[in-house]
Amino acid sequence: MNLHEYQAKQLLGERGVNVPTGAVCSTAAEVRLFADKVFANGAQLTVVKSQIHAGGRGKGTFKNGFQGGVKVCKSAEETESKASSMLGQVLVTKQTGPDGRMVSKLLVEAARNIKKEYYAAVLLDRATSRPVLMVSTEGGVDIEEVAESHPEKILKESIDPALGLMPYQSRKIAAALGLRGEMMTQATKLFAGLYKTWWECDAAMIEINPLAIMEELDGREVLVAVDAKMSLDDNALFRHSKIHAMRDLAEEADLEIEASKFNLNYIKLDGSIACLVNGAGLAMATMDIIQHFGGNPANFLDVGGGASREQVTAAFKIILSDPNVRGILVNIFGGIMQCDIIAKGIVDAVRETGLTLPLVVRLEGNNVELGRQILRESGLTIISGDSMADAAQKVVNAVGN
């Protein structure tokens, strides 16, 4: 589950990370009210940020022609005007695709003079099965670009999950960024709060970009999380009712929302061959082999290790809701799951949905012979795949890609 910037900053701020004072607004009138207070308190600039689950907002374009989903403003009037041009409009960025995302909320903050930008994140390093604190002196830039052009500028500190982030590690990373004295003290506290947020919220990733040295009105320099991005481990959300309540369904695809009601992991893609698979690894391999034989997967759909007949039927209905689907490949390895249960679910789903598209099924594992027998005796037009490669070739040929 992804969070909006303002939600990520809220969780970070509660755990000691210095974040800008801001307001979340859904109307231009709310924006004006906050902007008046900010400028009355001595601020010289405000920043208005569109709140959508996508990066590249500042360089994005609204479908009404307005340029940029992040704007710095010099007055309350300008702040209100920019907000009016964003609210209720669709913002298209490099991450949203051509459809874009509707902007229904804005984060408005007092803007300060930024003297230096950095990058900081905590995520899981799957190679070591440990959390890692990752930083760079190249803040304000997509970390993928830094990794490609200047990999030496990305610094990593592995964290022992039994001990947590130790103060000496924070100081080591701060020193590597060139922070000294008071800035090192602030960085140590901020990194501790960043890791605490990652750990306590069961986050998959928290990214602060930019992490900036900003000059306050009184001339003091402070280290501030100017922007934040946070994604959470869906499997741990049952432990976090407060965070789960932050879920914004308007930012999710309708079919993905429907799939989550049946505990199905579904992601829509642009191809024409739908996949129904048990296990994320097998699903990835299935999509790869479809492409290997010249097809294009229409989705990632993992029914999990113990899917019921009801879940399989729901999965077929979700698949058939995508008008681009021209064929279906079911690839099941029965370990925990029994192939005969899946076979009964497939038969029920085909009959209930009145499926007319080509359907290729490959079953292996627990009760596989019984599962194949159920499919053969169903009287339905189901193409059997003897192996993953055979099934992929058959569905690609049936679709005619």
C-alpha cells in the first residue's frame, strides 16, 4: 500500500523526523486561509504540491494545459490561484501513464531557502535480508538516474534488525555526506526517526528526496525532510488499523480494489494474455515465458497458496473485466494447494462466466491427475499444457500474437 506525501510526513514527524509545517487542503478557500497565515508569520514563499501516488509531479502536465504539479508561490493570492488550477484536474507524469491521476488534495507548506539537497531512504536489502540505510549527496534527482550515472555517490549502511540503527552508524553516514557539528547531530536524530518509522510501520520502503539543509527566517540551518515517499507491506497492515485507514482507493485501479476483496494479488498490464497463477515467483516466470514466445501478459494475478473455488471464480471475473484480454493461461503448481480444487474452481468459473476465450491450463503437483481428470470430463473446451513452455506456446498461438 502506498501513502501520499502528507501521510508519510505525518508518520515521520510523529517519530522525530523534522518535516515542514503544512496543511492538507481540498479546496482553494482552504489553501488561501492557510497561505494568509503563513505569509502573516513572515514567510516569503509557499509551495503547493499535488497529492497523487506518482513521482515526477513537478514536471508533470495537467490535462487542462496547466504545467507542473508542484508550484512555488510568492503571495497568498498566487498560492490560491495555482491551487485552483490544480484541484479537480488530471495530472499526467512519467509514472502515471497517459491516463494521469485526479488531484483532489494539495499539500501547502511554507517554503524556505534550500542550501543543499541530499537523498535518504530505508528499505529491505533482499540480498542480505536486512534493512539498509541508503543515502546520496545527489538529492532532488531520481535515485535510478544517480545509480546509473554516478553509482559511487550512493552510500549504504546495513542494519542488524536485532539491534536497530546504531548511533555510530548514523554518524558514519552523516560524515560521509559531509555533515559536521550541529548538522551531524540533526542528521543522527533524523536517521534514527527514519529507521524507527520504517520498523514500527512495517514499511517496505521510505524515501526522503530531497532531504535538505534549509535556512530558517532567523538564519538558523536545519535538516528537513522536504519530500517523502512511503510504501507499506500489505501483509502487515492488520497490525496497523490507523495506517490502513490512510488507504486512498481513488489512487488504485478498480480491478485491483476488487481483487483485494478476495485476497487476490492483481496488477493490470497492457497485454492480451491473462495469467492466473499461484505464487508470485511462478507468476513472474509465467509472464516471462509468455513474452519469450511472443505474447504479452495482460496482468499479474497471484491467487496464493490456498485459493478456494470462490477465489478462482472471482479471479476469472476480474480477468474478463479487462477488455484487452484475448486468452487466458492458468499455471498452477500444487504444493499447499490441491490441483483438483483448482480444477473444480476453473470449471465452475468457466460455466458461470460463459467463457468463450481460449483457455490453456497447466497443472502440476498435489492431486494433479485428479485435477486433469476433472478438466477432461467437464465437457468444456479447455486446452491442456504439458509443461510451462508448452502451455505458453499454446496460449500465444491461440491468441495469435
